[in-house]
Amino acid sequence: MSETSPSDSPEPSGNAGFDEMTRDIAEVPAVEVIVTVAVNLMSAAAVKLGLTDEGDKYKDLDEARKLVTALAGLLDASTTEISSFHAAPLRDGLKSLQLAFREASLVPDEPGQGPGEKYTGPVYG
């Protein structure tokens, strides 16, 4: 009967998934990563604003404010990197979310004080 040492056994499968993810990410262009993150932020903000089929079930304006502000910051920082082809629809979506936030607020923020408006400037309906 031969004995095997721990060094003879195969690597745990936990690292294999990470290595595969790393290879996959390495193949994705930066523009695609930025746009994907922006779309995820937009989707999460829409849910927190109550704009989905579930309506008010997940509505949380404090959380929505954070997500919209993060989206505005990402777009502000990356607009020159992702081209207007990608940036324009994202900016339109951001503005729609900012307007939806203003409409959903019981006490609307002053112009320029709404979520993300420090990056975009005041948003008016």
C-alpha cells in the first residue's frame, strides 16, 4: 500500500474558479466592464426607487441616493474613456433616475443637491 503525501494530492478546486474568473476578466475590454457596472448601478437604483413591477416593495430612497450618486461619479470619471456612443445613453438613464428620485421624494432636494448632481449639475424635469 503506497502512501500519498498532501503535496501529491490535486489542488483544491476553489482556486480553479478564481483562475478561470481572472482569465475571463482579462479578456474583457475596460469599456465593457465600465458599462456593465454602470448598468448594474442603474438597475439597482431603479429597484430602490420603486420603478420595477414590485413597486414600493423594495423602495428605499436612502439606498437609491447612494446608487445614483455612485453612478454619476462613475460616469463623470469615465465619460472620456468610454466614448459618447456608450456614455450618451448612460447619461440619459442617469438623468431619468435623478428625475425619478426627485419625484419620489416627499421633500425634494434643492437644485444641485440631489443624488449625483455634484457631478452632473442641477437636474430639472
